[in-house]
Amino acid sequence: MSPQVALLALVDLEPRSRGWGWMRFVTGRMAVRGAPGLRFVKVLGSGRGGGFGTAPSPTIQGLFCVFDDAASADAFTSPTGPFQAWRSRARECFTVTLRAYSVRGSWSGMRPAIGASAPVDGPIAALTRASIRPMRARRFWRMEPPAERELQDAPGCLLATGVGEAPLLRQATFTLWDSVASMDAYARTGAHLAAIRASAQGDFFSESMFVRFVPEDARGTWRGRGLA
């Protein structure tokens, strides 16, 4: 097993920090590039309406990082680490460290290493991301609203949010579930299953990645809900 650890962070910035937040899309990766043990980082925007709206949110941002080990991830999110620049400007913040146990595909050529065994019970997390082909984007987004509505109401779904590198074309969904059974029940039914089948047949993506994780250390709240 690899000691590699991923980190997903979500922040809702104070309105007065909007300008600072927009600049993070330009300078954020450079600002954290020298963090010890950091192997991969994406600074992500989000949509309105829980992250799934096509209109961008002016205050919500996400970070997805991969580190050599848990100690490096802890240092990154410590009060003296690089992430404090986001946390100190946020009215709400949530972070979770993750170990991958199932990986398909890649993100900008990066493929997380397997760092955990598949859990028998307990919470799990999933990250689905894709680079959508521009000529396929309109058809893809027509399929999304029903699946998103079902996701946010799905039994056992503790958190669901949409993030992305670029509006409409480079998108990701992060979900946290109370069990493997709950996530599998959602994945195999309804609008989500129809969207997956259509995507497989429609050549929508130039690159995609689907990862299942064991969540380890969750801190903070999101949308008013404690998830630690």
C-alpha cells in the first residue's frame, strides 16, 4: 500500500474576500507549489446551488491535493500551513484527508496511488471528474440536473458538491457516503445510471477519473452541517 494521501478542502469565503478568491484561480497553485510532500494540486471553483449550478459561485472554492504522506497533508492544513490563507478568509470550511482504494482514469495525467483496502462498512468518499469535449457539452449538461437532484436527496449521502477547473467543460463531483451500500444503491438506479450509460456511449470526455476513497480525518462543517 502507498502512504500517499489526498486532501479535499471546501471553503465559502467571506464576501469581502471575493477579490482575493478570484486571484487564487490565477496564483493559487504557485502559492502552494513548494509545500513539503505536495505532488498534485488543483484550485477549483464551484457553482451556485450546492455546487451544481452552471452559474459560478462568487465565494465557494475547493482544493484537491495529493501528498506523499499524512504528515505532509497535516502540515499543509495546520495553522501555519499554506491552507491557512483560505481558512482565515472563510465563513465556512471543511477538509477531509482520503486514501484511495479504487482508481479508474487520471486527472491531468495524475493517477492517485492505492493507499487503502476496500472497506467492509463505514463511510466512503468518491471523486468523479471529467474534461468534457466542447462539442458534447450541451448534450452532457442536459443529462445532469435529474442526476444531481437525486444525488442530493439520496439516502446515505452525507455531502455532495460540484467543483471544477473551468465552467461547463472541466468538472468534478465529490460525495461522502455513510456506507458503500448507500453509494452503490444510488449509482445503480435512476437518472445517474442513465447518465452513466449515455456517457459511456457518447464519447463525452477527453479525460476522466473516478476514485473511491476511505475518508480519514474530516474537520469543519459544510452548508451548516457538521461532518467531522
